[in-house]
Amino acid sequence: MDRKSIEDIVIESVCITYERDKSEISCETNIKEDLGGASILMVGLVSLIENELDVLVPLPVAASAKTIGELVDKVEGILKKG
């Protein structure tokens, strides 16, 4: 899967989890500052990404991402490790 596809899935998952419009979300979006990243929402986001991509994303790894772009990088890295 290419990075753009992963990015699209992660952004769509963010929109669903945080109830935001796709026009409000980009790779530069700061999860904590721009989205008010409550930990329970991060759990939901990780679960949704895992279901969409059939991958295991450790919560501490996802939670360490500051931006959506960093989260995409982490998910992409996990997918490449297989």
C-alpha cells in the first residue's frame, strides 16, 4: 500500500473519530492542540485504523505522534515491517 492510501485512511479515521470535516484535517494537523486529543479518542482512532488496515498499532506508538503526518509515518513503518 502506498503512502497516499495510508494517509487517506488515517485522515478519514481521524475525521470519524474526532467528528471533523475532511477539509479541517491535513498531515500538519496537531493531534493534541488542533483536535483536543483526549486519550479515549486516541484509543478509538487506533482501533479504527487497525480495522481499516488490518494492522496492529501499539497505542503508545500512535500516542507519541504529534501530527497526523507523524501518525501516518508510524503506521506506514508498521505496515512495511509486515
